Amino acid sequence: MFFKPAVLLRIEGAMVLVLSLLFYQGIAAPWWQFFLLFLWPDLFMLGYLVSVRLGTQLYNLVHTYIFALTLAGAAVYQHRSALLSFALIWTAHIGADRALGYGLKYPTFFKDTHLQRVGKVHSTLAEDTA
């Protein structure tokens, strides 16, 4: 069970969360800021009020590590601690989502995510080889 892709992806998310928290503590950023901004990426779910397609695109845009890590790299390079703290909050949020099993969305319905599909593909392959 430990080596199933869906489980490994959740563990990976938990590690990103833990490391983000440790780095955040290491830069001595204020914890009130962390708790205030921790859920900001979920505001992009409001796109679902317009359409499933827009909601999916906006949600996925802010729930990938691409932009959060780019921001973190730029912040380190430019010695901008405020930007780094924001990037760490962002990566912590994504890591927490992954650890809880929330993944990138498909435009079919809200709970259709890449993590659910990884689990389904794995179980289907296991059935085929049995």
C-alpha cells in the first residue's frame, strides 16, 4: 500500500507542507500572516460561479507548484523576504491540499482530480494483472 502512486503523492504533499512550514519559521515571518493568507488560493474556486471550465482553469493555475516555486526562486534571488514568505504560504497550501487528497481538477466535475485518477488507474492496472 505504501508504494501506491496515490499514497506517494499524498506523502509528497505532506513533505512539501512540512518543509514550507520549516522554511517559513526559518525566515522569521509572522505567523498571523501565514494563517491569514493560507487559504487565499481557494478564492480562485469562485471561477466555478462563472463556469466549470473557468473554475477549473483558475483553480489549477494557482494549485500547481509552477508559479509558487518561480516566485520563491525570484524572491530568494532578489532577497525579498516578503515575497518569499508569500511563496512559502502558497507552497504550504498546495502541499496540504495534496496531502489531503485534493488534486488538480478536470473540467468534468469538481471532485474529478488527478489524484483520484491516479488511484483509479493504479487499481485498474492491478486488476488487469491479477
